[in-house]
Amino acid sequence: MKVKIILVSLVALVLSSCNQTNSSKQVLAVKQEQIPPVKSNTKITFEVAGMVCKMGCGGAIRKTLLHAGGVERVHVDFIEEAKSQAITVHYDSTLTNIPQLKKRIGQTNDGQFTVISVAGTTTSK
């Protein structure tokens, strides 16, 4: 009798975990659909202080900018031991602007990063 109860519990646990995985995939698909594709018309490079690694810090900045809207691509040029790092952002200037991008970078990781200069604005037609 105990074996049947344990077996039934185990099967229920496996089935419920499969359902959670599918619902997680559905939520992820919905979130991805909510971010409309962006066609950039402007490129800018920010010099950012406070970064200690390309993957973690660069990834956090990239994710913040891409999910905020108006940004098509973010390239992180990380140089070990440098005081600041170059972050190049390709964005649609009709959807966002430089002050908004600077603010988003500054708010990432609870204010860990500081934009110390802005250079290289290029507008494409």
C-alpha cells in the first residue's frame, strides 16, 4: 500500500513539473513577442565606468537596453583593467534618445555603472 502511495505521488510530481516547464516556455514566448523588432537609424558610443567583466556587467547593460525598447543592438568592447569601457548602441532615434539611454545604463545593477562620456553619434538614413 505504501509503495502505491509513493508511486502515485512520484508520478504526480513528475507530471506537475512538466506542466510548469511548458507554462514557463509559454510565458517566455509571450515576453519575447511583446518586444517589437527595432530598425536602428542611429549609433552612439558610451564610455561607461564601473564594469568589472564583459559577460556579467556587459550582459546586464545589454539586456537592460534591449528590453527597454528602441534599441536594436548593443556591443560591449571590454578591455581588462581599463577604467572605462566602450558600449556601442544601435537604436531608433524616434523611439528613444541619448538621455534615456544614459539613464537606463545608470540604473542597471542598482546604479553600479556611470556614463562618463558620449562619443561617436552617427545617424543613418
